[in-house]
Amino acid sequence: MFSVLIPVGPKPVELARLQDTVDSLRAHEPAEDVRLVLVDDSLTPRPQLAELEWPTPPVVVRTPLWEASTAPDLKSALVAGAMEGLRAAAADAPEFCLKMDTDALVIAPFAEKVRAALAADPTVGMLGSYDRKCTGERRDWEHKGRAIAAASRPVTVRRRSTRFQVPSGFWYKPAALRARARDLTQQALANGYELGAHCLGGAYAVSSALLQRTDLLDWRPWVRTPDVGEDVTVSLAVFAAGLRIRGMVDRDEPFGLAFQGLPADPRWLVENGHSLVHSLKDHRGSSEEELRSWFREHAR
């Protein structure tokens, strides 16, 4: 059994995206082998997420920061939700957890390839589009490195801010947040981490070895850290755990991703043997609806 974690944003269109993405998962992997974990990234809870049709009812996680009496910083809330989702997935002790966004799609089986890669090297804690894309283009994460470096610098977080407030049970003084972020970063650097290094967040897989380190899957040190998403914080946690990241973007490997749009023509992605694609929102003049329809016809 493996888990699939999908954060679901607050816009109404996200529910339709979720359904289509889940349908693509069902088309290529046995649903009875998958434990779905959904993050309700909405200020108002949506009970329909728990009613999504699946062999076992999905686990639905509320973003902790939505419990605040005022709306939190959006980036912090998204990081918190995804990391809490990974902790929820860890409770079932899955073989691995695939995290994917609602604007990602499954277009071919991937589980056996992920299992084989993790079994071949127990030091791997994360698989995805890492140092290069499936097109061979090298990735640059220098700006993310600057954001991580800034996480341990002084910040202002006010208990009664109109822009950001954390629940009392989650409150940490800024000095404690800075110290924890600094400690995690130094621990990761000692294990070969490069500041800002990360897999593209549209879809990636994390190993059971990382999921066992729930102490490292903590969103609180990264509250109000500009330009740092959960893909960056989880990647840092991999190195802090003494594990490493492996890219799987070559021909017949799962990940065909880009930050904005698709990395290549949809037909090329199918013919090149990729299993997970992102982002479907727009690609070279094609609408998201057109892209989803094309993949539905040609990859399922």
C-alpha cells in the first residue's frame, strides 16, 4: 500500500481538478492499493472531500493555520497543510507517499518504478524532478537558497496581527522559529544539502524512511518565510534526515514536470514514457480543459 497526498486549494475549480486527477490515478494504479490523503486548503471546511468515491474513505487534513481567528499568510498555510498531510500519510506506514497537485495528472503507471528505485537504494528519501527537467534543462534554485538563508534572520510576527495569527497551541516566539530553521538547515548542509535544492512540487515521491522522521516534517520553523514552498522544506528535511534526492526524469521514468505549463508537448510526454505530468493550467495556447481531454483520450 502506498499513499497519495493531494492538497486541494480554496477555489471552486479545485474540486473539479481534484476529481479528474483522482480519476487519472484510478485509471493507472489499483485503487485498493492507494490510501488517499487530501489537504483541505480552504478557510471554510469542505465536507465533500471526505465523500470522494474511493475504496477506503480519504483521510482529510485541515491546514493547521486555518484554525486561526484571522486569515494566515497564504504561503505558510500551504506549507503547513502539505507537511501535516505527510504526517497523516505516515500514520499508515505506507511503502511511499506520492504528493501531487490538483493540476498534475497521472498518464501511466508509476508505483512499480518508484518501488524499484527506493528498493535499489535505501539512502534515497525523495524522487522527482530534481537537478534537471525531463527535457534535460538544468534547474536553478539559487533564489530558493536565499529564502532558506533568510529563514533564520529576524522576523516580525505579532500575536494580534491583522495579516497573520497562529493558534495559541502552535505559537512559537520568532527567536525559537529562527533557531529551529537554522538548526535544520545546518543539519542538512552537513549531509550534503545545497541551499534551495528541491524537487519540483507538482509531483514527487517520498520514502518510508523519510515518513518515519515526522519530527522533521514540521512546518512551524518556516512560518512566514517568503518564497519557500513545501517542496523546498520537504527537500531540506530529506537531507536533515541523512537521506538524499534522486531525479527520475529520463525516458520511461515517472516525472514530466515544469513549474508553469508542461515541459514539452503532451504527445512527447506520452511517447517518452512519463507517468506524472504538471502543470495542466496552460501550455502553449492550449487550455487546461483541452489538455485534460487530450490526455484522457491518449493516455488512459
